[in-house]
Amino acid sequence: MKIIACIKQVPDSEAKVKAENGQITWGEAPLVINPFDEYAVEGALQQKEALGGTVAAVCIGPESAKEALKHALAMGSDQAILISDPALSILDTAGAARVLAAAVKKIGDADMVVFGRQTLDDGTGLTAAQTARALGWPMLGLAGQIKVDGGSVQIERVTEEGRQSLKGKLPAVLSVVQSIGEPRYPSFMGIRKASKAEIPVWTLADLGIAAPETVVKRLEIVTPPARETVVEIIGGETPAQIAEQLADKVLAEKVL
């Protein structure tokens, strides 16, 4: 099995995001591997262990995104590739899908491409399906369990309404959820190996494609104005007195 895990580097979940000059900024907050993508790497490694093969982690981003790829390597991935190009500084999900599909084709002979359910920053959850469309492969989303049988893959899809069983032919694109299993901690040897790894950087020229046109554009982000709130505790000798005072306040403030 040749499996590709698509990951992304995002701000730490504790980062305080704000709007500055009409754009999103998270200040000096550290950048980490997208937490949902750790499950994608875990799911890919589970299939590698069960069936044999290799796992390659792929990420679109700046030079700093190599740290997210090193995390995937430390977890057990065999290979990591960074796609970085100045023309990709502004990228929507459809554009990212076209770039990732081109990377999958360049790697070649992939049996499965695995995504996390969504990213922590944009959170649309669309890139996996859009990549499947660009590749012309089946899309099996929200997988909590994965089982490969010959030339097909069956998943147990986890939704709010319950669980569904889906089956598709390989090669296929999957997105996974937390039910796939807790992501393994990087081992000490894995961390040492990842720290010394040379991660290749592919540009759009290497992929043989032009910069994808942005379909969705974020024009401006505005921080909502601060709201002042006043808390008043209503007291009384009996519940009836408290209720009467509360009713008077509600009517005075024209809430009702």
C-alpha cells in the first residue's frame, strides 16, 4: 500500500486570533500540525502496519511548515514533502485541492490519500472531497474505521445521526475522525530521525501546474465592537419578592 497523508500547519489552538488591517492574525502564537491531521497520519500508519507499504506526508505551506511534516515523520511516516511557492500565499480550498491532486500524481501509484476531517483555522472540511474530485477518485468521508479488502476499501462512517458502512474502489480519498484511534506519540528515535530528515520542497513548476485561481476571496475581517455588560443581583426576602423585582426590571428594560 502506498498511502499519502495530507496535513496542514495551523496556529496553536490556544492562539488568540484577531483582525488587523482587515486580515486575520494570531500574533506570535506557535504554529503546529493541525490536530485533526494527526488522526489522518494515525489512520495512514494503521493501514501501513496492517497491510505493509509506505506513508508519505504532504503539506502546502511556507518553510516553517516543515516542522509539521517533521511531526508526521516522528509519528512514523516514511517520507515528507513540502509544497511551497510564493504564488500559493493566497489559497482557497479548491486551489489547495488542485495542488494536492497534482502532488499525488507526481508521487505516483498511490492507493489511498487520507485527510483529517477539517482544519483548525478555516474549518470548512471541503479539501478532501475537492481533491477526490480533482483526481477522479471515490471519496469516503468521516471514517472511524478503515478496512482494505483486495482492490476496495470499506469504512465505517461516523455521523451525528449514527454510523454508516461505505465501500469504494481503490485508489480512493478518505477523511478520518477521532474514532480512528488516538494519535500515537512520536517516539524518541522517531523525533531524532525527523530532526535530521531532509524534506524536499516542490514548487508549482515541479508539479507542472500554474497557480490555481482563487474562487473564494476573503476581502476583509472586522473585529466586532466591544460590548459592555452590567450584572445586577436581585435580592429579596422571599422568592415572590425576587420574582416581582425581576419582572419590574424586565419591563423597565423593555426586554418583553
